[in-house]
Amino acid sequence: SLSGKVAGVNINASSSGVGGMSKVVMRGTKSIMQSSNALYVVDGVPMYSNANKVNGTEFSSKGNTEPIADINPEDIESMSVLTGAAAAALYGSDAANGAIIITTKKGKEGRVNITVNSSVEFNAPLVMPRFQTRYGTGIGGVKDDNSSRSWGPKLTEARYFGYNPRDDYFQTGVIGTESVSFSTGSEKNQTYASAAAVNSKGLVPNNKYDRYNFNVRNTTSFLDDKMTLDVNASYILQKDRNMVNQGTYNNPLVGAYLFPRGNDWEDIKMYERYDVARKIYTQYWPTGDGNMTMQNPYWVNYRNLRENKKDRYMLGASLNYQILDWLSVSGRVRLDNSNNDYTEKAYASTNTQLTELSDRGLYGISRSYEKQLYADFLVSVNKTFGEKWSLQANMGGSFTDMRYDEMAVRGPIADDSQTFAGEKANAVADKAKTEYEMASERRSMDKNYRAIGEWYVSTLEGDAPEAVADIVAAIKASQEKLAAYEAAKAEAAAAKKAQEPIIEVTIEKDAEEEAPAAEEPKEPSKAEETKED
């Protein structure tokens, strides 16, 4: 709503689509390495961006978002902008790039008011890169059907399939928004409540974003209107899938844009084919990765899944007490907690650069917990002495506690099946699997040793088991496995050392150096005389 309305403010939407992070820059970029985004202040309380997250790079696998993107636009009463010294004076260095002041709606005195809003938005690409359609598949004017380049021989009408990403790959994005709000109140008490839902389908296939907002706010006056208590609570449930990120990794636009113009796009729409040897469906992309981790765009959409679920709740309260006509005290507190569950699924035959060199796929799950606690107080004095003298003073303080905890597990998928023909060696996964098996053997040995100790104790107590032969045999078996593993490990290390190249260094003396004196000839030994004969 600020775009084009405030001088010097540039607002750029995120490539992640709806729910993504927007970049709001006031009066130019302030830093190359650090963020130039403005600070958001909601009802006088700063809403800090996720300090733990960095901007997406070519190695990122998920799009970024920010806390302000979760706010229901229908709950906003007004917005204003502070820049320069005014913002820094109120909110410190966090507002060095400016501040956007947001005031949310309250209940109003009077009759009950119910508002229902519904809107549908359709999205389509507006500005696209310019693509050449003169040359076909290949490089250097030479046709190569397995190339990822489009610099082969000139296309003829028979060899040009008319591929255009705008028409053949992108789909019409749809954003549906429904909201309902309720407002009522009396002279002493006002209540506001709202609920909203945003359901969207992105421009690229299988990109979805759903958000549900619930908000309630109540304002009450006490003590002959000298004390005002304002409490509010919000809950946000967000689910998204395949938020498009910048860079080349996990980005379907790389393959969609660089698809050779001499190839048939209809051929790769069936992005997976059945592999008889592996007995699974694998990726079909004869173009190759082009040395940039390029994959079939539809495979990225449907077989490189990145899903996120966020539960966020905010609780806030403010109290204002007019103690005297010239003395007032106020305080605010807000708790903002969010829990995120992020899963990453890469099916078998995904580019191994993205699966830690595994041909069997990759799975990852990340659970993060973010907490922001903010509190402040302010004591204001506004005293007039006579007609010429007045005293205005403010004293206050603020407290901020920001915490972020994350637990993540991510790695290639390992199973007990045999290596299939053409599978790339995965030394990392094999080593991890072997180490896990040996650790299990050590745990089994410890368990059996404890059993032997319990047997010994029970023997002293006169209650010994009939036989411990099975336990002893199990311990010996574990010892043999561990010994074989250590021997194989040592043998592998020795073989690796033997394969290391031996570097020979030859030092030649300069010709100018004095030659060594010739040695006097020695008399031949009897063995040498016999050999000469």
C-alpha cells in the first residue's frame, strides 16, 4: 500500500511470491553487505526481522520470508514512514534505515459492525528475458542433441518447435483472500476480532501458499478513564510448498529458461520414466545439467519438494495510567513466538550435487523455534508553572529478548539394497552406514558384558543361570566383527597411502660449479675379472 505513495521509498517484491520477503529501501541502499530494509513498528512495538536468516544465495533451497508478511492487511488501520534522525531517535540503531509505523484496528464505540471482504488476484509474467530463436541445439554451429546450449546450426521451420517459457511452462497464478471482521464497543469497553484466509497458487507448477489469521483485541478504561488497558492476541498458521528462491540450486527457472530451442518441450513434460533395472521412476532430462546443476523443471517442481509449516502466536498488552494531570506512566509488553517445521525431499535420480553425492535421494527435516520478547515503560511529565514556565520530561527503558533454536537432520537416503549398475560411489554414505553398524556391535557387546556381570553377581547370591554360553558366543562374534572392521580399515588406509604419488626431486648443479676430482681407478676384484673373461 506504500508503493508509489511515499517519496524516496522503493518496494521490491520477493521472487518467492505471496508470503515472501519484500525489500523496502528508503532513500537508497545503505550497505552492500548488510540489510538496507526498514524497521517495522506495529502499535509502537518493533517487529524485528529474522536475525538468524541470511538472504538467499545460489545454494539456498527455500525462499525467505519475514514476520511482517504474516500480518493480515485488513487489520491495518494506518501506515506512516519515519526516516533519518527521527526514526533513529525513537527506535535506535535498528531504525537506521528508516521505520514503517503501523497502527492496527481497534474496536469502536457504537453498534455492532461486521465487515466481509473477498478478493481474487490473477498473476502472469509481465517482463521476460529476451530469448534467441535463431539457432538450435548444439554449440559452435554444430548440432548436438545432448547439449544444453542453443548455439547449434540455424533453425529451420521443421526443426523449430516454438518453445516459449511464458506460454509453455508458466501458469496463471491465483491468490484468493477472504476476511471477516467484527467490531463493537461501549464507552468503557471496545472489542475487535477478525479472521482471514489467503490461498494461492504460484506462477510455477506445484507452488502453493496458504495462511490463516485469527486476531482479537480489547480496550478497556478504568478509574474514571484514568487507566486504559489494551490487550490483543493473534494466531497465524502458514503452510507453503516450493517457494521459488534465487540462484541456480532448486530453481526450476534455470532449466525452463535455458532449454535448448531445437528440442521439443512436450518430450520432457513427462519428467520421469520407469527404470527397469532399478524398478523405480527416475528423472528424464536428456539435456544434462549444463555445469550449473540444471534439472528438468517439472522434476524440481514435483520431486524436489520443500515444504514448510509455521505456527505463530503473538500476545500483547499495554497499560496507560494518568496518575496526575501532569504525570502519566505507561508500559507495553509483547511476546512473539513461532514454530517452524521444514522438510526437504529429493527423490532418487536427483542431481547428486544436491543430494550429497547420493543417487538414492535425500531427506531433511528442520525444526526451529523463535522467540521475541519486548517490553518498555515510559514516565512522562508535563508541568506548567504560571504562564511563562513549563517542564516537559520523559524517562523510560526497554527490554528485548530474541532467541532462536534449530534442530536439523539432513542427509542422503541409505537402504540395504544392492548397488545398481551405473550408481556413483558414495563413500560418505557407505562410511556412515559402516560406522553405524560397528557402533551397534559395540553397544551389543556392552549389553552382553553387563549380562555377564549380572550373572557373576547372581552366582555369588546363589541364583546363577544354567548357562551363559550364548552370551559368551555373542561377545566373541562381536569381537570378530570389530576386529575384521579394524583390519579392513587399516588395509584401506595402507592401500590409499600406497596409491599416493611419490614426488622425486632432482637437483642439478650449475655448469659453472667446479667438477669433482676424478677418483683413482680401483683394481678389479676377482669376480669382475671373471665376468670380463
